[in-house]
Amino acid sequence: MGIIINPNDLESIRKFLKKELNYCNCASSAALEILYKTLVFASEMPNSPSKLDKLEYFPWGWGEWFVYFLESKNLLWHGFNNVDLGINNLGRQLLEGLENFSEELSLDLTILNDIADDYLKIGMLNHALKSIEKFQIKFPQASIGFLTKSEILFAMEQYQEALENIQKSIEIENTEDKQMLKKKILEKIESN
């Protein structure tokens, strides 16, 4: 019988991280963030090597090693190259557990904003919107969340909603780049 992770049991997640991945609590927060981001991409962008290449997410060499390691632990599979990957059932269980216990594991879910921005960069707008909405559930008053959502909605040509979000971001923290985006949105609204 294979390894099973109970995504609703914190000790099950901790045991897997320590025993199977040699994770130590002394590691920086970036360790779990890289694991989390890799599992998210594997679950949402299977067979998408060109998209991950555009993000330059997996640096040459290190990325291959990391993917091979996660594959050896049956968390994901990879195809022709290190960025042609997908998530396995065990990886889904771990991903769900990391999300369920992000606070207890000190996983900084502000990374959801980074993931949304990555999806925006490669034109996966529905994925970007889904990720930023997850971010906003966790951080409902974060200025960056409204900014990123505004950028996504702008790319989706949903200008009125983009304007509402940039205004909320400006109310929290007014910056020059936000004012420039607001101006671009208003120009699009006026031209339509």
C-alpha cells in the first residue's frame, strides 16, 4: 500500500514533510513556498512546458533535480523535460494539506498573489483570477490584492471592475503606478 496523506490532519502533513521530504522546521519560508508553487503549477498547468519556460520558474539544472526529487516521492510526474509535469494523487493531498494548514506550517500564502501575477504574465487569465480571489479571501484588505486583480480584469477587458479594484487599492495605499493604471483604465472606459 502506498503512502497516504490526510490533508485534514496537520500531523499527517508534518510527518510526510519530515519523513518523506526531509523538511526541517529550521528551513526558511521559501522552502515550502517553492514546494507549494510547484504543486500548484503541476496541478493547474499539466503538459505546459512553454508556459513555465516563459516564467523562468525552473532554472536549468536545479529545476530538473527538484522535479526528479518530487517525482521520486510520487508527488508529480514529468514528461519530456523538467517543466512538462503534472500532479499525482499524493501531490494533490499534500497541496490540499498545505493550504488547509498554511498558518500552522508558516506557509506564507501571499505567494498566491505571485502565482496570480505569473498567470497574468503568460495569459492564463482565468487561472490568475482564481488565484487572486483565493489570495483575497486570506488577505481581504491587502492593497496588492486589489492591484493585481485590477491588472487581471484590465487584461480581461472588464474595465469597470478593474476600475473598482484599483480604486480600492488606491484607498489603502496611493502610489504613482496605481494612478497610472487607473488612468489607463479610465481611457479604455471612455474609448468604449
